[in-house]
Amino acid sequence: GAVVSQHPSWVICKSGTSVKIECRSLDFQATTMFWYRQFPKQSLMLMATSNEGSKATYEQGVEKDKFLINHASLTLSTLTVTSAHPEDSSFYICSASEGTDTGELFFGEGSRLTVL
Amino acid sequence: AQKITQTQPGMFVQEKEAVTLDCTYDTSDPSYGLFWYKQPSSGEMIFLIYQGSYDQQNATEGRYSLNFQKARKSANLVISASQLGDSAMYFCAMWDSNSGYALNFGKGTSLLVTP
């Protein structure tokens, strides 16, 4: 199956700093990527849909100025958590679709963010 | 709007036994897709099985099968011959034509396989 790689796997930062997470589709082109957030023992919640060459579409309640998404190429989307605070600590997972009929999403390994 | 419901927060099963994880969904769209993913403690999301709304037969993938009852809007996952390595979180998810391939997930079921 298709491979999606996410980096870094885990990051610890101080409150007030910004953190960038990269999501790459390694063997296919992804015009659309999705960013999810997962708090401990909870489900995955869709944060935003990232479209190559255009602005991301954010879900209700997700601050677009805080979670900056850039999808500059068909294989790379980035999520930047700006001015991170402890409540932003979470597991962030990206995913992408090859565009097949099933709509199967391929997920990155996830990035665990801890804000001190 | 679509909705996914998993009513079993946790399940236990003995090794080599079969287990059914429940999932019900709600959508007004006639075209949709249903998925099951496994998430071990490492956090990665592992695709298990897919069922399309127009598929006539229940999907099967090795030890995994999906009991698709369209009229009841249920898509239960059946794991046969459970193994210790099956212990993980299991998420039911779906997309419909309005979601642009974005998957919406249920709350998940934690499965523990005991020796």
C-alpha cells in the first residue's frame, strides 16, 4: 500500500514556541491530505483538509491562525502549531488518499507533541 | 450530517476465540464507505477492512470480516481466531460524498486478548 511519512515522531517544546510537523506521501501524489488530532484515550478528530496549492479547510472550532497548514507540493503538507500552549499537547496524525474508489486513507506514523 | 457510533468502550476475548466489535452509522447519503482501523499502543493507524455502500457481499480480509447490515445501518467487525497481537484500539470510520474523502471516526473500542 501507499506510504505516508510524518516527522517528527515526537517533539517537546516550551510554551509560546512554534512547532512544525511534516507529512509526506512517499510513493504517490496526494492532492488532498487530512490532519487529525487525538487526545489520550479519545478518537481521531478531523482538524483540517489540506489541498495542494490552495488554502486549507478547517473544521469548526479549529483556529486557523493557530494551526497553520501549508500544502505546497503534491507530496508534502505541513502543520505548524503557533505559540503552542500545554493544552495543544496531543497526538497529531496526517493522512492522504491515493484517490482510489474506496477512499482508503493512508496514515502517517503520528507526531506526539508535548508543550511544557 | 454523518455519525458513527461504537457503543463498546472495552472488550475482552480469549485467545483463539472470535469477537465482534459493534459499529452503527447514520448518513442520508446513498453513497458511502465504511472502514475499520486498528491502532496499537504505538499510535499508528492500520487499515483492516473496507465496505462500500453498494457492495453486495460482506467484505473479508483474512481473519477480519465485516458484517454489513445496510437496513440496520450497522457494520460490525468480526475477528476470528483472536491472537494476543490483536490487543489494540479499533476504530470504525466512514466517508460519504459530502465529506470529500475525509473519514469520520467512532470513539473506538479497546480490545484485550487474554491467553
